[in-house]
Amino acid sequence: MIPFLLLVVAVLMGVPALLASNRSLKFNSWLGLRISPVTANEDAWAAGHTAAAGRLAAGSAGALAALVLCFLTADLHIVLLVVGLGWALGCTVAAAVAARRAAEPSAECAAGRGAAAPRTPQRCGRHSPHKLHHGRPDRHMTARAPFLGVTGLGVGGAPLRAPQNP
């Protein structure tokens, strides 16, 4: 039973990883990561799964390694199950984080908060002027304290003030 569980986990992580790395995992309702930015549109789906492919493959490889060790040792099945599933879970969380980061700019642009999603890190039409299109702040954006009205530090350390509502 334990080897079967590890095999199922390895296949469920390995197939999407393989398809995503080849960019052949199309938007579907059966296979893939189910995170709101990733499912926003097809561009976000492709970007998120491409970013997560390596981490999903690492999770699949860990489950397969635990499966192989199950056949080599007779008394460590439970330990290998816990280690293999723990590794797969950790890789799934890392894949979800990477997919969310990669898909958020595409999801924002598709929602009408910016221009069409470019493939390179460029500024999106309606995004904050201090935020690159791929979601990482510029070097100038070093601090946030919206409760003080300061949203970042500009060139030379001058504070950027949040707009005041009249």
C-alpha cells in the first residue's frame, strides 16, 4: 500500500511537471495547480506552470526515490512514506509560490489593471510606477509604511507620499 501511495504522488506531480516544462499543459479542469492567479487566464496558466515545473519535478523525484528505497528496505516503509510525502508537500508549496509570483502580472493585466501581458519584465500600462511588470519592486522601493503615508523611498532617499484624498 505504501509504495502505491508514493507512486501515485510521483505520477500526479511528475506528469504536470513534464507537460509544463514542454509548454504543452493546456488550460484544463483536470490537471494542474489551482491557485486563483494561475487560473485567471491562459497566459497566467502558462506562466505559472512553467515557473512551477522544476519544483514539481523535484517533488516527483523525491517520491520516486522514497519508492525505490521502499523496495530496498523492508522495515522503513512508514519512515520513507513520511519523508517522501513531506518532500512532495514541501515541493508543492514551493511550486505554488513560484506559480503565484509568475502568474500575478498576467492575471492583473487580464483583469483590466494593465496592458497586455508582455513576456519580458517591462512596466505594465496601469501598474504602479515603482513596480516592474513581473511583480518585483524596483531598487528604489525599499520601505512601506502606508499608515504613515509613506509608500517607499525614491531616488536619493526622498520619501514618496501616498496621494491624499480631497
